[in-house]
Amino acid sequence: MATAQQAGERRSLHGGALRPVNVLAIAIAAISPTTSVFLVYGAGLASAGTGVIWAFLIGAVIALAMAYCYAEVGGVFPSAGGAYTIVRRALGPVWGGVATVMFLLLGIVVTASILVASATYLVQLTGANLPVNWVAFGMMVLVTALSVEKISPTSWVTGLMLVIELTVIIVFTVFCFAHVSLGSNPFTHPSLPASHGSGLIAVGAAGMISAIVPALFAFNGYDWPLYFAEESSGARRSLPRAVMLAALVSVVVEVLAVIAATYAIHGLSGTAASAAPLSLIASRVMGSVGAKILLVGVVIAMFDTGLAGNLAYARIYYAAARDGMWPKPLNGFFGHLSQRSQVPVWGFVVLFVGNAILCIFTSLNNLITFTGVVIVAVYLLVAVSALVSRVRDRGLARTFRMPLWPLPPLVAIAGVIIALTQQAARDLWITFGIGAVSFAVYFLARRRLPGRLDGDSGASTTPAAVTSEVEGAA
């Protein structure tokens, strides 16, 4: 009987369905400047005050450095596995297994965090007495229904919603710059409301560093083009460019929005204490009607982000199954493609169950802080992979080479480690524990895992019309 890995060498996702513009739209939708700013700005403002600007600027440098890493190594190993494949091919199957588990965790957490936020704004907008968690659950049902359809029409849906959300965040930024009211200069004198009593206190380096991980969470998603490598034309050349362009767009739009919003703050203490500080700022600079129109765009943007994110995670599970990285029964499960839509349908079912449970039973803040740490842990693995791959795999063709190597991965590694030092010990220990257990399990099972460069699970794999081989694999 064929193994999942052997079956994977003879088939892949349906190639060539996406044009570069579709992939770029999915990537920017996954980042979603509107979603990102409205999702994490409050957390950044609460911990760093007006120093949130510096947190986003430092995060932008790390994000661009990481984008270079993703673009170069993703071009060498194009695959639906994206970052998972990068880590497995560069560092070996044991570390690839750790990345697989991290992505399994992220997949059942990230979409829920975004949809809970979207539902929160929707309930606030309508004024209806609706349970936020159940509204988020309904959104997850719709996200799943769209995810299991063919990728090409779904990509056009994400693209249309992307146009709406970019218009929203740009208009909001312009209004904020037109209504500057902050007294002190946040670049030279970042400040934070005093914890006891009135007044403001200066923000130190530790406070700004603590907000870097939320900022990195906000920029996350520029690697999304890599997960559609097997469904895109000219993947080896087009996808690295899409990664860099998506990162650049997110950095410019989000940093400008954060600077504008911070300068438009009227009363830092009250704004920082608000559960939705950007809604408060929007009401002041745009009026009540303008703020409501803005919130409509925010709800659309967050739903679009949840959809774009969901599309990639099932493809990661699928690529890992094709490589034989799951326990044997799960290789066939996650490796199954729908004969109608040619997408990994059972992966979407798992994503639905996990995210639906979290949509109903958890809070937004609990999700954001933890997922930020897990995302940064994946960044660390990818940055190390970019260093190792350039040295170990120097004979492989590279359609994209990062400038100033090895500076970008070194900057990313240093930035990530510094940012992690200021995160909650609970989130760090949970992430470390999951990583350590995953490493131990895959180390013990390393003899049955594929070799570092075994198989050709990249975009060059010939598409197949039949998926029964993986269904019966393992």
C-alpha cells in the first residue's frame, strides 16, 4: 500500500487556478490592515501607552526581515505547507514536526480570535442584544462553507472585501491626521496613564517591548502566498514577490494608521481604559454616522481575515499529511481532497470544530496574547531555517535572494527573542511545553518520518485528478 508521502509525490492541489493578483489579495486579506489595527491597538495602548507607535515601528522592522526569510526559502521549497515545509526542508523532519503542531494549534485559535472581535463590533454596531460568542459561531459556519468551495471564486470574494477594508482604514487614517489633538509627542515622550490616581507616566523600553508581540500579530499573514503555491501559476517566481509586497503594504498602512490614531487621542486615560479605543477615536474624528460606517467596514474586514486565514491552515495540514508527518490514520484524514472542489475538506472540518468551540467559550484577550507568542515561535523557526538553508542548500536554485544576508534573519531572531522576554510567563511556558513535547514525540518517531529533502511536495508536483491514494494511505 502506498504511503501518504509516496502518494503525495504523485499528486498535489489543483495547480494554476490562481493568478498572482488573487494570491496577493488573499495575503493582504489575511494580514488585513483594518482587522489588525482594530484588533490589537487596544492591547498595545494599554501596555505601552502612546509608545504603541514605537512598538509598531520596531515590529515593522522585524516583520520585513521575516518577509525576506519567507520569500527566499519559500521560493526554494514552494509547497502548500508554506512555513511548515520551509522548516522541515531546512532543519529536518523533527523540527518540521514541531512546526506542524504549532500550526495545528494556531489554526484552531486564530480564526476564532478574529471572528469574536468581528462579532463584538457587529453587536456594538447594531445595538442588538445578541450574544457575541454565538454570533461569532455563526460567522465560523459561513467561513467554513466558503472555505470548502473551489479556491478561485473564493479568492475573488476575499479580494472584493479587501477593497472595502483598505478604503475603510485609509479614510480613518486621513480623518485622524486631520484631527490631531494629542498634547505630547509620542515619538520623543511616550506616555501611559498612571495605574493609581490621575496623570501620566513615561513609558520605558520594557513597556514598548511588551507591545511588540501584539504588533507582530497585527502584521502576520504576509507569508500566506506560500500556502497557495500548488494552486498558482509561476509560483517559484511570483510568490516571493507577493510575500514582500504584502508585507510592505501591511507595514505602511498599519503604521500610518497607528500613528494617526495615536495623535488623534483626546484624553489618553479615558481612551486607554476603553474596551474599543479606536471606536472612541473614530466617533470623535468622524462623527457618529461616520463611525458606524467605519464599523461596517471593520466587521467586513475581520470576516475577510478569518476566511483568508482559514484557507491556509487546512492546506498546511494537508501538506504535512502528504509527507507522512501525522500519525498514520491522520495522514489519510488530512490528506483527503474533495473530488468536487479539490480542497482538503477534512482539514476544514477540524478547523470548524476547534474554532467553533473557542468562539462560544472563550474571550478575545485570552486568544490574542497566546496566539501572538505561538506566531513568534514559528517566526523563530523560519528565521533559523533561512540561515541554515542558505549555507546547507546553497546548490539549490533561488529565484529570490534576500539583500544584505545574513542581516535580515539575524535581525528577526534578535527581535523575536527580545520581544518574548516581555511576554506573560503563562503564555511562554505553555508554548514552550507544547514545543518540547512535540520535539520529543517526533524525535522518537524520526525513523519513520520523511528525510529532510525527500519527496517533491512543491509547486512542481504534477496535479492529479484522483485523490483516492491518500484516502487509503497509511
